[in-house]
Amino acid sequence: MGNSIRRHDLDWLRVTVFALLIFYHVGMFFVPWGWHVKNNITYDWLRWPMQFLNQWRLPILFVISGMGTYYALSKRSIWQFIWERNLRLGVPLLFGMLVIVPPQVYFERLADHEFVGSYFEYYTTIAFDGIYPEGNISWHHLWFLPYLLVFSIILAPIFSYMRGNTTKITRWTKNRLQNPWGLYWFIVPLYLLESLVEPFFDITHALIDDWFNFSFSIVLFFYGFLLISTRDAFWNAVEKIKKRAFVLGIVAFSGQILIWLFFKDGYIIHFTEALLKVLNIWSWILVLFGFASKYLNRPSKELSYANRAVYPFYILHQTITVGLAYYLMDLNWGLFYKATILTIGTFGISFVIYHFIILKIPILHPLFGLKKA
């Protein structure tokens, strides 16, 4: 496989997983866990599909991002790559924190009765007082961007060396992939982090104190680069393992549910649950890569449009969801009606803003991470 060959299945996966993010954030309005605004009724049964989706949706994005980095470095020097990452990630992050995220915090403060007044009054008085959650400055759902930017800068020298040289770890990986089950060697570092680090560090998305989430995510990002660098060895292995990984993923998540329902905390339970969790995460990542490679590795006009739109949609969507949810939260409507309005409204308004405003005004393109068409 040459460096210039584009993996359309990776594009499809990226679009699909980011679309799932919209459904996930709609679900956060109804699930019993805390979120920025909450429905007047929460639904306990939603925790199971939400837990399932929550475990692998972001890990696979970090793996895909690592794979994308492999291709990005084939066209750029290390300094060009770092500069491009700053433009594509840093500029939308700064714009998002100044323009896109503040309405979310505003609606949250209204819902919690911590502020009364118009958005103009909020933005011109307290929108940038202090760091969230005590204050109001936040990157909220855009936390993925600073993590990806820092990972790219930290690993760029290593990645650049790996692209130009056959390293021991690349050879080791290719040897493991001769047996499709060799892909499961990669859960070992994940298991050590999940079992030994996760209990001591809550996930904060604050970057500087988010040690478990940071380390777990950067390992996945590195995996993406490493696995794609083996070229056909990875795709052949994932093709052979995908059905068995599907079964193992079902077994692993079912085991987690049994632990949550019937067992109390303890050392044995903790280490068992940690193992089941990383098995579940990694199995579904392999399942998605395997089936996408088989059925989705082909171009289309729809994919080209969606692949370019996905970044602006990601930046916009949660602000739209939170804004709509605020006006729905106290209405005595059922789950189906509210969820339908939130889902269609989020997709629809994001599309209108993207297609009729962002695409038409070139000066907005870098603010939403858009490359030239």
C-alpha cells in the first residue's frame, strides 16, 4: 500500500463515530448521570446502551487520529506537521472557547438558577470569570482537541523517526500480527492503566490533572500510528479476527453488567472488571475496523461531503443540543418526542449553519478546521 492511498473505511468510521457522539449527547440529557442540563425525568434503563457506547466511542477516535497522523506525516516535515496541527486544532479550540462553548455554560447557569438575565448580559459580565466548573471558562465537548494537539506535539519526533526507519516495535508488531489473536497483546498496557491508574485519577478532561484519561488516550493514539504503519499486516489480521472479536466484545460487556448488578467492590472484582472493560473496548475497536475494511473502503460523493462536514458538526453540535434541551427540560413530554426533537434539531441546525453559512464564507473555514476543498 502506498503512502498516497486513502483509506475510505477510516473516513466512514470517523463520520459514523462522530455522528454517534450526537446521539450520545442527546442521551446524556435523559440518563441519570450528571450533565450540563437535565430532563425533568431521567430513565435508568438508558445507562446500559450509554455505558456500552461510552467505553469505545472515544478510544476508537484516538486510534483513527493516530492512523491519520501516519498519512499526514508522509506529506510534511515534522515542523510543518506541528504547525498544521496548531492551525487545525488550536485555532478551532480557541474560537470554540470564545464563541461556541459560552452559550452552553450560560444555559447551564440558567438551569441551575445561578444566573438570571440575557445572554448578552452574561457574555459581557461573567462569561470569562474563572475556570469551569467553579467559573465559566471551559472547552466542554472540545476537550478532544487540546489532547490531540498535545499528543501530536509529544509524539511527532517519535512518529517522524518511525516513518523513516524500520523500528523494533514495528517488527515486533508485524510478527504478532502473523497470528490474528496477536492483536490482543495490545490490551496489556491498557489493562495496566485501567487497573492501576484509573482508581486514583478521575476523568476531568482538564488536561493537566487528567492522568488516567491522558495516558490511556495517548496509548491508543500511538496504537493507531503503529498499527497503520504495518500496512497490510494489520488489515489482514483484523479481517480474520473481526467475528471472534464480536463474540468476545459481547461476552466482555455482558460480564461487566453482571458485575455491576450482582457484585460488590473488592480487589478481585476490580481487576476482573478492568480486564473485561479493556477487552470490551479493544474488541469493538477491532470489530469496527474489520467490518468497515470489508464493506466501507470505497469512495462516494456522500462520504466526501460528510467527511468535510464532520469537524464543523462536532464543534457546533453540543451547543445546539444544550440550547434545545434547556427549552425542553421542564415540558411534560415523553422520551420519544424530546429525543426526536433534540436529534433532528441538532443535526438539522448544524447542517444549516455548516452548508449555508460556514461553507459560503471562506473566512470562517479555519475557525472550523476546514481545509480547502
